Amino acid sequence: MEWLIGLVLIGCGIFLLVYGGMLFRFSLAVGLFILGYMLASWLFSAMDPMIQFLISVVVGGILAAVGFAMVRIALHLAGGVLGAVLVLVIASLLPGNLPSWLVIILVIAGAGVIGFFGNRLGDWVIILATTLAGAYAVILGLTQIFPQAVTGEAAAFDSAQIPFTGPAFAVYLTVLAIGVLAQWQIRSVRGRYVN
């Protein structure tokens, strides 16, 4: 079951990395699906794995539908995704695991603060939000499939926080940089030939 979850997360992450700026409405839905899935699977990790999977898919699907329908406030939603994933990355880099309730409060606060100011970041908020969430989803998917390589632990991994090892964080930064550069290049090429 972990490999299936890992493949879904990697696929969603690659979609966000490649099409984040071009197909933003779908990317927002995919990003919110990933965020809802990660947080729900983390909150319900004590349940039976199949029930945890179903609840996580339903929560992710609900957030995806909300994100797809609310494209008018896209920059604020992109800022919210950016803030939430940024808090998860920072919490993952801290030594030890923070309590779940504290991480949830910090994720909500990060999403609210950066979401409120998302429109002031302009188009960059879309690029940063989709690439940050995409790279995090790819590493989280790899964590599901290869927990030993990413976290250094052989056990299955049931958290939205990834305890990054040095090489895993280097891969995360590399995937993030490739996504930012690719979307920036796509945006500049579209601007040259469309306008």
C-alpha cells in the first residue's frame, strides 16, 4: 500500500513541478489534494491503513474541489499553499518531531499569513507555491516507497513532516530548483510568443 501512496504523491508532485504555472487551476486542486491528504493521513495514522487511506483521499478530494472552484482568489490560495508547505519544510528540518497539534497550528498560521499577502507576491507566489509543494510531494512519495533512504529508518513513515537526512534534503533542493527554473523559463517563453 505504501508504494501506491508513494507513486500517487510523486505523480502529483511532478504535475505541480511541470504544470504549476500553466495549468494553475488544476495545480491548485492537486496542491490542495496533496496538503489535505498529507495532513489527514498524519492525523489518522493510528487507524487501520485502509481506513486512513480512504479518509485521507476524501479530505484531499474535498480540498481539491474547493481549490478548483475558488480560482478567483487564486493568489491568496497559492499563498496559503506556499505558507503551509513552507511551515512543513521548516518543521521537518528541526531536530526531533514537534507535537502534532503544534505543527497543525503552525501550518494554519503559515497558510493564513502568507495567504493574506499572496496577491502582493504576484506571479511568483504561483511558481513558488507549486514548486515547493511539488518537490515536497515528490520527497514524501519517495519516503513512502524508500523510507530507509530518505529518513534513515526502516519502518513505514506516517507523518507530514519528513525527518530529512542530508542527501534527501539535497535532492529536495535540487528538485525544487529544477521546478522553479522550468516554470520561470516556461513563463518567459510564453510571454515572448504570446504577447
